[in-house]
Amino acid sequence: MGAEHDFTYRHYRQMLTSAIDNSYHFVDFGILPLNNDRGEPACSLRHDCDNDMTAALSMASIERKLGVRSTYFVMLRSAMYNLLNIPNREIAQQIIQMGHEVGLHFDERCYPTATPSQISDHIDVERRIMSELFDIDVNIVSFHQPSERVLKNEIRVRCLSTYSFRNEQGIGYVSDTNMEWMEGCPCGIFQDRRYHRLQLLVHPEWWTEREMSILGKWHNMFRNNFALSQQSLLSRERSYRQRQEISFRGPD
């Protein structure tokens, strides 16, 4: 993979700088549809935090230094991290303190028999839990691996949804899903001003200090989550503190 397409923090900084240099403004999702073709180009930057809050914090720090605000969608039902656990909760709070927005990343498959109306109810429950957890208004949702009924807007949520904007005329959508850019590197998209209004989805766990294989990225996620779990155990469980600390190793 060429350096201009790698998934390193160095390249991520280049992407954001490319947007800034080409007069893109980073705006919240509620503002994006209001931006018209006569104004300066706008981008809503979104992060679906599927597996790794440590990676999310690293990305939030990079953005803060560049003066970029983005929206971090975090999960209550992640397969990899527990948002209610102290270390992950503290990371989310740090991201909020940096000036970023936090929304709900909702996994529809956790409710396999729910009707569209019931899904809306479950979203409201999870949003309320997050609002109370962080003492903020959580008024936007993104869907984890959305089903056909989500993509067709058959689920009427009672808040903003990132997928409703995909059908708005003139709003582009670019994602790094599975470490692939379907339209090429966003640096070129920003330089060409291909979209006057753009929703850009970046998954934090795919981005690391140095380039690695997709398997290496997964092992990095496991290491990060293990480190947070061990941090929690060392601070709370006396029997664990009496044991030698365990290290997690995996191939790059």
C-alpha cells in the first residue's frame, strides 16, 4: 500500500490538512444539510467506534490539535469494549472535553425480533443511558452494519440519524470500511472539491502510528482493550494486584 493511501496517523493528519487547505469547514451533522452551494464546502466527520476506545482517543487528540471537531459514535453493546467500565467511560469523557460530539452507535442485531417501532424505542433507551452517563444530550445515532430497512429509512428514529443524510441530494458519502476507500483517498476528494457537502466516516481502529496488516490492526485492538481491562483490575481487584502483570502479545 502506497504511503499516500496508508492508514497511519501521519496520513490522517495529511487528510485533515488537505480538507483545511481546500477551505472545507468541519460541521456537525445538524448543520450539514443547511450548507448551500454558495457557501464554502463543508464536511461532517464521523467516527464509528466499533472496537477500540483507545484508538478513538488517539484520533480525537490529532483532531483537537488541528482545530477539527468531529462526532464519535460509541456503543453500549460493543463486542470488544464495555462503555460502562471506568477506563472506557473516562476515555469518552476526555473526548467530550476535547470539544467533540458524542453520539450513539447502535447495533440493531442486539434486538433480532424487534419491529421498526420497537427499534426506535430501544434507541431512545440507549441514548438515555448515555446521556445520563456523560451528562450530555445524545441526539444523534449511527447504525452498526445497517440492515436494509435502516438504509431504506424504514426505522423512524426520534433523533438525528447519519443514514438519513445519505439520501440528501448533493451530500456525498465516503467511508474507510475494511480499510478501503471506494472513491480513492479523501486527500484527492478534498483537493478536487468533489463534494460541496460531504459525510466522511473514519473508523479509529484502522488507524495506527505505523502501517500494519489488517490482522495486525485486530491484534492491536486486542492489546489496547486488554491494557484497559488490566488497568481496571489493577486498580480494583486486590487478588489481581498480587499477581505478576500479564502482557498480551500478537503478530503484526
